[in-house]
Amino acid sequence: MSVSDILKIIKLKIPNIKIKFVNSKIMNQLSYDVSNKKIINQGLRIKKSSIKKSIFCTLKLLNGEKNLDFKELYKIN
């Protein structure tokens, strides 16, 4: 997803958000491979939920909501 795609999803929950794009040098243009083996071995499985649900959950966290149901996004063994 592009930054623009993610912003469109955020605007669904916060329609009046003001976004300011800046023209600055990108400090890190490296690519990474990330392994989820350790977290899976601990019993956490990420459900195939949409990125939209994940962004909405993150917005709730940032707004200080305490009673979030993470079962929507994760399966904990």
C-alpha cells in the first residue's frame, strides 16, 4: 500500500485530519526481510484481517481507548 492509500483509510475515521507533506530526504531506503517465527512459536497468529481493521485499531490505541478486542486481529493460543 502507498502512503496515499493508508491516508484514505485514516480519513474514513478522521475526515477533517490535516495532512502536511514535506519535501525531505528519505533517511532509510533499505529493504528488510522480517521473520515471524518467534512470535508464532509463542502462540500468536495474525488473522487475515484487512489493513483497514488494523489501521482503525491503531487509531483507537492512539486515542487512548483501553477496552480493545484484539481477538478481531489476532488469534492467541
